[in-house]
Amino acid sequence: MKILVVEDEILIQKSLQIFLQKRGAEVEVSSNGKDAIEMILHNNYDRVVCDLMLQDITGFDVIEEAKSKYTPDEISELFVIITAYSSEQVLEKARTYNCEVLNKPFSDMQEALDIMMSKKGKK
Amino acid sequence: MENQSDTTNKAPNPGIGPAIQSFKLPQNYLKLKKQIFDNSSRSRGANFLSEKSRACDDSIEFCRQLLNYPGFESFRTAHFFIHEKGKSFATKHEITSSSLSSKDFHVNEFNQLFQAIKKSKNRTFGQEALKGFDFDILGTFLAREFALGNHNIILVISRNDFLSQTKTEKSSFSELASVIGPYFEIILDKELQIQQFRHIKLAYDNLPYKVVEVAGDSNEHKKLPSGKYFELEALESLDKADIFHQERIGLLGELLNTLKHELSNPLFGLQLSAEILCQEIEEPESRQFMQEIASSIKRSQSIISNFTEFYTTSDSLSAKDIEKMVKEVFTLTKSQSRNIIKSFELIGPCDENFLLKANSVWLAQILFNLVVNSAQALNNHGGAVPQIIVKAKLRHPFELHVIDNGPGADASAVEKIFRPFYTTKEKGTGLGLAISQSLAAKLGGNIEYIAQGQGAHFVLRLAP
């Protein structure tokens, strides 16, 4: 499984990479939104684990750009949003993309990894 | 005749109470009064002006009323130019019976016009007189300049046409102009006092306390300039102090939230990488070290999460919630109470299903205030082993006690400690207990001070 982790907090980025690699996934990383968009458009990932608060743009912006390549259904399958925000506003917007949303810090690490690596249908 | 001007002595708004000083008369009042009195027997203009200066509260309205002077029927607009001595600008007001337009302009221009009018002999002016000035006066006009105590004024009344003034009109204007000086003084002074009064009233209205006049004792009470004594009485619901207080809590809550967000990401990163290293490191000592690090990180995360929960409102508290709240208050007051032994005890058996219907933030605030007060008293006058005990009765009716072994409150001061602004601390606001008492009232209870051998003992009681 090919996964892209988009997260600007380096320790989180590297740790998630290691955790996912231990589970057998092939993991690439990006620290900012613009690079992530390039990578998504040029490569074919099975999953993109994307933080909302990035240095340059937001995770939502990344998803919007990905729409030029993927259908809404594919988008909802492709992205797993991770975020420290728990505000209703943010959650509502995430829901409009119909993808998985995980709150940082993860209350259950194993469950979080399961969601990142599973086929959608866990909704 | 004399009593016509006496009405400037009455406070315009007696509703604010005797505590507010009444109007002062202008300083040169006697001189003005004499001038007015001398004039009034000479002209009907003076009668008119007396009535108008009584009726109007500001100079603009006064000028507007001048347009009603008998003989001025053709004059539609009054131009009132005023310069307060010392200022670099003057203001011109264009006044009709239904409109006002005002503009500031440079004092040099004002002075030029002032001098031009002063020098002119026959005092009627056409448009040529205005050449070189940036003033918009339509039609022919009559003008007079006045040099007053603090101000220089130019009064212009104009017609909306270009006909010349009649002889009657000119003499009416002359008559008015010859007596109007002192009335301008009075009306300007009145205007200033009304403004000042409004500012003071606004300040009083926004005090969260009612100003109450009392018989007074110069040792205990403050005296107003008017010679009366006053006391501040807490409003029943202490609404305004509460608002400031609640605002501060709101701000604090926001601050904590921001802090939580900023710290949560780095801490999560630390947590994850610590977990990985715990798994990867084989050497036992290093591995153990890593585990300590991981556990420290978990503790940091839980401190942050607890702090922010503290400021999230909830309306009902279980026994556990209350115990948690006490522990959090102890943590929050750590910096004030390092050497103080703090403990939490239950009074009697605890009802398992105990549920306190109360605003958790207010309850926390009261507890926080009482504990901080104890800590500060102990820090300043502590004995050998300073101690604060918080006791809770977790059955209805609910009781929360805060007891310390510090100096306690003086017997004579006991009834005063809940009063606003009463404090024995050098830098105290004297508001903590007053606000706490009002929060307690809002919760449907009250705080009582129990005099005991040594130390302070406060108890919050809430009705079930």
C-alpha cells in the first residue's frame, strides 16, 4: 500500500511513517501543502494522510486541488484527515468531503493506524 | 428680574442623587449678572436673550433661536464662528431652523475675518467682504464680532437673497449685538458644564456600585467636594463587576485553548517518537530512560487537557467532578502556595449519586478565590506549619469549606470583608470576596465566615 503523509510537525510525520512502514506500507512524506499537491498529481497513492494546518496552505486546499485528478468518491476514499481541531465548523467542512477524520492526539494508536491502512467502508 | 438667571444653578438631572455636585456658576457670574441686569431694563433684546439662554443647553441651539428674534423674519441662516483661545483651529457652524453643518478651519482665517468685521463701519456685508475667505455665506448678511473671556466669536445672520437689509433689521441686529455678549458667556459655560456633567454621570453609571449618600463619619467615609459623605453599595446582583469578571474568565479560557492547541502538536510528536524509541531501544537502561520520557509526556498532555476542561462550563457536577475541581484549584494555585500543606477531606459519607446542579465555572472561581486568599494570608503571616484544608459535604445541602491556620480575619473586620473594595492587602482590589459572594448568590447560596480560634474558615453553602 502506497501512502503519503502530509504533516508539518516533523516528529509526528516521521513517527507515523515508521509506524506505517512497520505495518508493511510504502510511505512517502511531505511537510507542506504545495509539494503534497505536486506529489498527489504526479504519483498514485492508495492513501493520503493529511493534516489540516500546514505551513503554507490548509489540508482542505490540498483536497480541492486533488479534485482535478479524482472524483468526489475517489477523494473520500483517498484522504484521511488528521487534525488537532475539534471545532464544529472544521468537522462540518471535513464531513463535506466524506472522508475519515482522526483527532490528534490519537486516543488509540492502533485503531488510528487501522483506519489509515484500511479500505474505506469503515465509515 | 434678578431671578431670571438663577436657574443655571439647578442640576439638570437630579435623578443621579445628592451625591453628585450641583452646577457651579461661571466665575465672573456676578459681573455678568450685573451687565445683564443693567441691560435688561434697557432693551427687549435682553429679555429675549434671557429666556433663550435659559431654555437652551448649548450654543448651537441658542444661535438657532436667535433666528426667531422679532425683526429677523427674512434671515434664514445663522453662522456661528467660534475660536477657543489657545487652540490652533476654529469651528464654523451653519445653522438654520432645521439643519446644522459644522466644519473646522485654521485660526488664522478666523482672525482675519474677525479683524475685518471689527474694522468695518456699517456692519452690513455683501459677498465682496468675503473675498479671500473660504466661507460660504449666501446673500447679504449682518455680522458682529465678540471677544469673550475664553472665546472669540463671530455671529453672522444671513438672508437667502441679495436684497439689502432694511433699517429696522439693522437696528434690531444692533440692539441684539449690544447685549448678547454676556449671554454667550453664560451659554458657553453652561454647555461646558453639561458636557462635564455627562462625563461624570457616565462614569458613575458604569460603576458596578451604587453611590449612596450617608450621614457620614469622616474617619470611615470619603467626602465629596460638595461636602456630602458617600458609600459604595454593592448592587444586588453586582452585574457589572460580574461582567468584567466573566470577561476575564472568557479571555483566560481562550488563552488556555490557544495554549492547548499550540502545545498539543509538539507533545503528540514527542509522544509518538518516544513510543517508537521505547520499542527500538534494546539497552535496558536507555530503554527505561525512554519510558520515563514517555510517561512525562503523557503527564504534560493530561495537565493541558485538564486545565482547559476547568474553564469549560458544565451545569452539573458529580462527586468526582468536585474532587477533580479541588485538585485542579490546588494545582492552579501552586505558585502561591508552595510551602503550604493542602488537603481535601470529605465531611461525612458521600452520596454516590450526588449531583450538584451548579455552574462549574462559578464554583471553581469561588473556590479559587478562597484558596488564593488563604494562601496569601499564610504567606504574609504564616505560622510554623501553614495549612489549607478544603472540606466538602457531598450530600444535599452542599457545603464547601476552606480552612486555614493563618491569622484569620479581625473580629471588627468580619462584617466588612465581603464589601467591595475592602482589603487589608497592600495590593488588593478588595473585590475577590465581594465577587465570590455575588457568584454564590447566583448559585442560590451564600458564603459565610465562621469565627474560630485561629485562622480563617469560609463556608459556601448551596441550597439543594
